[in-house]
Amino acid sequence: KDRWLALEMAGRSASPVLLVFLTSCAQSAEAVDARSVRARPRLSPRCAAPALVAGSGAKIGPADGGRAASPVQQHRSMSLVDAIAIIGGSAVGGGFLAVPAVTAPLGLLPSASAMVATWVYLVLSGLAYVDAACMSEGIDTDGASVLAISRRCFGNGVAALFSLLCVAQMLAIVSANLVKAAELSASLLPRLPFPAAVLLAAAGFGAFVFGAAPATVAAANTLLAGCMLTGFLTLFALAAAAPAPAAAAAVAAPSAHWAGLLPRRGWPIPIFVNTLRFGEAIPVVLAQLGHGRGREAAGREARMAVVLGSLLPLLLAIGWSSASAALASLASPSPPGADPVLALLGSSPTLATPVALIAVGAIGSTMLPVLLACAGLLADASRSRSSSSSPPPSSSPPSSSPRLLAASRAAVVAVPAAFACLGPSLYLRLLAFSGAFPTVVLYGLLPPLAALVLRRRHAFAHAAGRGVHSPTAAAVARPGSAPHPPPAGEAKGSAPRLPSASLVGLVGLSALLLLVSAGVACGVWPG
């Protein structure tokens, strides 16, 4: 239950709140099951759950031992507007609190240019992800997940490494949000020691997520998402009404600030990658768009959702950066290099209230589903290992014991809390790690590599004359396999795909980002 609730919270539920923002509609008029409405939160957090959870088990359905379909698989196909909202909402979370601190030393123009370049890289990688998923089987079940694609292209060993990266990314996200929550608490309560604030935040989140009813957690996530959206809109309105000198100071940026984009200690590019990433939502969108449609039709709409939906976090990050800079002169005085978010929180209630809403909503709407997803994944991994050594006699999947589930829940709270106690400086380092390594590998390097591998298999199958009826089916044909019939609903015309040269360029750029990030981490460019 926790695993599927986490998937729902991390994917399907972004649309109701974000559709208000994107389409000015209160809610879609689609008829949905009342139970799913009650259990569904409203905003997608920064979480790797969809990409991993959707592929963490075997295919579920009539062809898999008669198992019942999962709650996610029972949903009807989503609309394009829903898909756009989910892609956009998946990038909004606790990492956004780092944007003012990272962009303030750069200036608006250098930081906006770097974020646009990062967005182009992530969009191209997302389109490559869609290409690879559309050349895979089971797009509407688990075929679009990171683990399913990596297992199909590179084998179980490489897929296991990707699963470790997913878990490491989630633990880093939890640790970073605990650090920021403790830092904000310590700024309000100066006598509270930082480690105590971390432990209080970890205990509070853990007790609520794992002790409250799922519907209560979902309702809390909805409330937190609404708080964050209200805070952003209010802050943007205040920035638009700011005095002209403050707005001019936000736009002015000396040319020397461009040097801050060069590789050095505190390199901002990995943080921008982590802030704008949306790859974890693509498997969820593809799985839902694939219901009742052909792969090509689902791929076309998924490509549009990737391009249009990813614009939301980009515009929100640029607006958040410019608003914090425009209001910096109105905030309370702070020492050089201080976090602008803390400075705004310490100023007048007019400025502090929307920033507090943003902080509470961003951290809370990230922590709730990430804790659920990570605990479920650890329990699934332990259960899978034990069941592989002694398979159950029945065809039903093994269930987690209460002791195993309790240990998994304790681990996902205690381990990040131990890291978070190391100090506030860990916040940006954890976000940089998440953007530099797991995000680049999972959503920058893997998609173009997988697309190239599957295209090569298609070329081999076509050259061997195996009678494959469509490019989609041909892409999954392997030597010695039987020809695949054309999928139901397959469109006659193939949707446009990225050229192979672009895929090779993405692989090279991702490898370069990994090498430069490793060099920065090792002190090659100390700065």
C-alpha cells in the first residue's frame, strides 16, 4: 500500500492543483473513482519514486500469474493537460529553496542563461527517454521505468546499479530537506541546537508519514502544495510592486559574475540540474498515456508534455530568483553570502509570510512521499532477496513482515538524519550530488544510450529480415526471438524522433558533466 500510495503521490496527483495554475480551472470534469480521489494528493514532489517503483516488481496483470492489476494500472488514460501538469509539478519541491542562494552571486542574466541551457539539456534527454520507452515493450505497465529500460538494454547487473543510484538520490533528498528544515527552525529558535532541530524534524516527519492514515497524509500533501503555490504567487506580486531601484538592481549583473558558471567549488550547474529535473515523472506519464493508445500516439503526446510541462519549473525558478533579488533590498540586513531565504524570513511579515509558505510547502510536499517511497523500496528489495532464495509456494507476491517494514521505515529516517546532523553546509552539497551524479546518470546518460542500443537492435532485426511489422516492435526484437505483431493502436506514421547524432551528443555531454562534477568534488577546480 505504501509503495502504490507513494507512486500516486509522486506522479498522478500533480494535476488538480497545477491545473488551476496552468488552465485556471478548478479541477478536471473527468469522472474518477471516489476512492482514488480521497487518497490522492495534489502535487508531485521531487522524488525518484515513479521511475523506480514502477519497475520494482514483475509485470502485474492477467499475464503474470493472474495477479490483480495495481491501483495505478487501473486508472484510465490521462489527458495531455494532465501529463503537462505532472511533468511540471514533478520538478517543484524542496530544492527550489536553494535557487536564491545559488543565483544571488551570479546575477539574474548569468543564472537565467545557465538555467535555460540546463533546461535544454534536460528536455533533449527527456525526449530521448520517450524514444527509448516507445521502443520498449510494456509501456503501459513497467516498460517505461528506468529499471525496466536499463534491464532490457544492459542486463540485470547494470539495472541493479541504477536502483542503488535511485535509492541514494532519495536518501540525499531526504537529508537535504532535513538540513533546510532544521536551519529554518534554528533561525526562528536561536537557542535550539542544530542537531536537535534535525532530530525533531526527522521524528516529526517520520511519525506523521508512517503513523497517520494514508488519506490524512494525502490531505496534508495537498495542503502543503497549496501553501507553496500561494507563497510563490504572493511573492511574485510583491516583487512586481517593488520600487524601481530594487527591480533595476535585480537585473543589473556585472560581467565578472559569468565566471561563476565555470567549474569550481560550489559549481551551480549540478544544482540547476537537480532543481529543474523532471525525468522521474516521464514513466508515470507514459504508463498512463499508453492505456488504450498505441505507442506512437502515446509518444507524441509525451513529447509535447515534456517540452511544455518542463517550462513550468524553468519559469518558476527564474521568477523565484528575480523576485528574491528584487526584494533583497527590502529584507533585513544580512552578512555577505547569507542565504536570501533566511534574510527574507527575518524581515517584515509582508515578506516573511509568503517565503514561509514556500519553505514549509516545498519541504513538506517533498518529504512525505519520498519517505513513503524509500521505505517501500527498501522493504521490497529485502523481500525480493529473501523470496529469491526461497520462493513462495503460491503465485501471490510475498508480503513484507511488520518487523521488516518497521526496520525499513526506521532506516529511511535515521540514516538521512545522521547525515543532516553534520551541519547546514551539507544542504547545497547534497543537492549538488543529486544533480551531478544520480540525475545525470539516470535521466541524462541512460536515455540516449538506451535509445541508441534499441535502434541498433532494430537495425539488426531489419537487416536480418525477421518480418517485423513496425519500428516499435522491431526495436525490441533480438536474435533468436520470434517476430512481434504490430501493437494495438499503432499509428501508421512514426512520430518524430531525435537524430542519432543528437543522442550521441547527449551521451558525450552527460559524460562530460560527470567528469567535470567528479573533478569539482575531488578538488581539481578548488575555486
